[in-house]
Amino acid sequence: MVTFLDPGQMTARLELEAPQAEPDGQGGAVVVWNEVASLWARIEPVSFAVGEEASAEGGTVSHRIWVRFREGLAAGQRFRKGARLFAIKLVRDPDETERYLVCQCEEEAP
């Protein structure tokens, strides 16, 4: 079954970022995020979960982000939209036609 998505619905401009470990000068490493690409996307909020961790209330907001198919997009990377960050948890080709990718993401605190 072919998935239909109107490309006109891709109205969010996102930067795709990949992590890179750089030496911290003390034998360890610090993660630095490098911009890989800038692309158009469709962002769909999916769910919100409230939880408590270490006596502090917090929440997780998940999103489904649609982008045009591209090689090298993978879990562990993230999208940036201004100050908002979306950690990519899963990437899939919804109809295996290499037209679009759907990324399951969690919004992170900046």
C-alpha cells in the first residue's frame, strides 16, 4: 500500500544534527552536535506523558516527523527547530518506496 502525503504539508524547516565525541582534555569525551542538513518536514504531536524523577515532575512529548527520504538518517541523531530539540528514536520508510521517512521522536529540553 502506497502512503500518500501532500508535500505542501511539510512546512517546518528543521536542521538535522549528528553527535560527535570530542576529547575533553582530561581523557574523556564530550558530545558535540554538528549540523548535517537543513530540510523541510511535517511535525505531528503524538503523545504526552507526565512522570516524576528524583522528586521533580517532568514530561515527555513524542512527535512523528515526516521528511523526504534521505540516506544516513538514523536513531541517535536529532532535529532542531530554533530552540526546540527532537531526539530521533526510530526511523522507518512507511511504504518502502524510498519517498518519505517517518521519524518517531521525543522532544528534549534545550
